[in-house]
Amino acid sequence: MRLFGYEVVRGGGEVLTRATDVEGLSGDVVTLIGCDTPYRLLPCDSGVALRVLDRDGRVLDLAGIVLDVVSVVPSAAGEDLSDVVLDQSRRDEVPVLGHRPPPAAREVWRLWREGVPAERNLWAPLGSEGRRWWNEVALRTPHVHPSAGVHVVDGTYATDEHGLHLALCEALVGPGHSLGEAYSITPVRENWWFLPGIELVWQAAEVAYEAVPDHFLGLLKYLRRNGVAVKLSTAELERRLELCVELGVLVDRWVAGWSRAESLEPHPLLDNWHVWADLPGRREERILAGDANVVAHAEDVRLSFVPTRLTVPTTVPDEVTRVAEKAGLVVHDRQTFLRRGLFDHPKPRPPEGCSVRVTPGEVIEVVASLGGEDVASGLIAVVGEDAVPHRLRTKPGHRGRGLGSLVMNVLVEEAVRAGAQEGLVFANADGLRLCRKLGWYRISDVVIASNGEGEA
């Protein structure tokens, strides 16, 4: 029985011809070797694709082609078969069904030709592009759900971001299967694979840490934040991860309160939050859950077509600042991330003649007035046991009289009544002086940069 590894199909799935092999798929001339019905390949301006098949006829990949026939000659693959040369110079003009695969795709197809691989690390000898394409092919296999229990990750070949992703996928769902795209693993299938009771034992973790430290820590931090237990091969990496996770959790909690105070909807991604809003100086807000992957995020922000602000809570602010400036971003005044227990918050005496107005709700507003004039105000958003102060302001001419402390105290009292136990805040220089006077303590610095001169 003759084995055909490729099929040319129309958009509706109609098979026009089958071929034993293909040459030049990444270039402007494609040769279909050993076609059984070449006479059906008439010039066509509608969508056509070349399906790549394994030995059992399962589709591995889909490559778009143009049916501009240059020649048809008898094939050495069989006396009843033909070789067909197709001109692909119009491929950017004619709608096609599928992408143009890179040269590295051919080696991946060869490794998958016998069916879904059952052996681990077959992708290890591939370069970065081949590993990326391996995952593209794996995405076409039936979804496999991870089970609770201990899963061992062989990190020996996690020498780039794609290798890191494939090693994790093989540990959780086995060879030849995938958890999603390498850069968006979390939103793709998290609804079914972040189940309770998964533990990862990551062997040779130092390989990924040395090769792609930011991406590795960002991924592990997200796994920890979503209930996946991760054990690493060295105590130093465990300590580094614990610090990242702790900061990331606090940032998550602050984002929940800040976005509520701003009436915004944050979108969680692998190691950051995206917020779309018409805020002063930016349309997009990107808040990192720690300082992993800053280089990639800074470059993304630089290339963004809309005014975008990058906010990075970090324990190495000078390093993050250098990264942002190297990417061409405008670095704004540094802020400070602070926290405090709320039950023993100081209660300053109000200035003589001062009255306070409270508007309750999930976002509590407090306004202080003197002589009938509103002179200081602030908000505090309550989310569970957390309270996030926001927009504390005192009018010029009334500063230095304790009005900011008064507003903060009333906000805290109201938040405690609403169930809050701890406060989290990002403070500028003025806010930092106020918070320190009231006993708030520092978690980290906050570096803020943008792709324009907009307000920070």
C-alpha cells in the first residue's frame, strides 16, 4: 500500500490530490512529489491548503499554498504518479488556508510521522524554531487533562523558553501533548488544568534559571499563585522563588483594590496584569507581579501603538530602571509599595473647625472640610480583608495641618468596619511621608515607565 504524507484540499475539505513528499514549502517554488491526481490542480484563487499527515492519516499541520502550476512531469515515486511544480510568488496576494511553515517544520513532521510521540525529549535536539513548531503540532492532538499527584519535570533541555514550555507539558500531560501556547499557557486551559493537588518536582532547574531566568521565575510564580506546588532542585532557587511569589501575591491583592477604586477590569496574564482604560497619559496599564521578564515587557511597551504605562514592583529598582531606559521608555518618579495592619492605625486629632463627610460602599470616599470648603479627600477600596487607599489629596495652602492623616484614618476606620484587616498602597513621595508617619512599612520600590511623556 502506497503511503501518502500530504493532501491538497479546498476550503470545504475536498481532497484534490495526494503526494508522497513535498520540497521547497518555505520558498517561492513548491514541488509536490508523487501526486496521484495532478489534473485536478487547476489554478484557483480561493483558499487551498496542504495537509501534512502522519502514517495513520491524522493531520499534523496545515500549510497554505497557491495552485499556480508551472509544470507536471512523471515522478520517480511511481509510474502512475506525477511531480507538480507550483509557483508561490502570489501567496501574499491569494487567500490561503494555513501558514507558511519555516524550514525547521520539516524535521518536526518527520519526528511525528509515525504518530503521536511516546518518548520524552524527542524535541531536545531541535533549535528554538523547531521546538516552537513542535508545540504547534502538539496543539492539534486531543486535549489531555493532568491528574493530581506528583509530576517530575526533566529540565535538562529547558535551554530556551520553548524548551521550558515543552518540558512542563511533557511532565503534566505526556509526550506529544500541549497545555497551550508557550506565551499564554495560563488563560488557554487553566480552567481545567489548575486543579487541586498537583505537585511539580523540577529536576535540573538551574538549566532554565541560567538560560531564561526571568521567564522561568515568572512561570513558576504563576504556578504557585494558582495552587500548583513547585519543588526545585536547589535551595537558592527555592529562596528566590519564595521572594518572587510573596511579592506577586501582594501585587495581586493591590491590583484588585486599585482596579476597583478606578472602576476598571484587570486581565491576568502569565506574570502581569493588563488594564485597558482612559487614564491620564495612557490607554493601557501593564502591572507586573514582580520584576521577572522586565526586558520583554519593556520592549512590548515600547512597540505598543497606544500610550502605555509599565508598573514594576521590585526589590532591584536601579536594575529595572536601566532596563526600561535601555528599551527607550520614559522613566517617571519612583513610588513605594507599602502595607500595614489596620486595627492599631493612629487616630490623629482633627484640626479645629474641621468636618468629615463619608460616602460608604465598596469604594469608600472621605472628604474633609474647613469653613465649608472641601480641602482634603481620599478613597479606599475594600476587597475581602484588604483595603487599598487611593487618590489621597490635600489642597495647596492647607497642607501640613494633619488633614491627610485625618482622611487616611477615617478611611481606615471605615474599611475596618467593612471587614478589612490589612492595607496596601502604592505611594508617591508625598504619600510615602504620610504613610511612614502613620506606621506603614515598605514592601518594595515601584518603578514606573511609559512609551511617552504622559502623566505617571
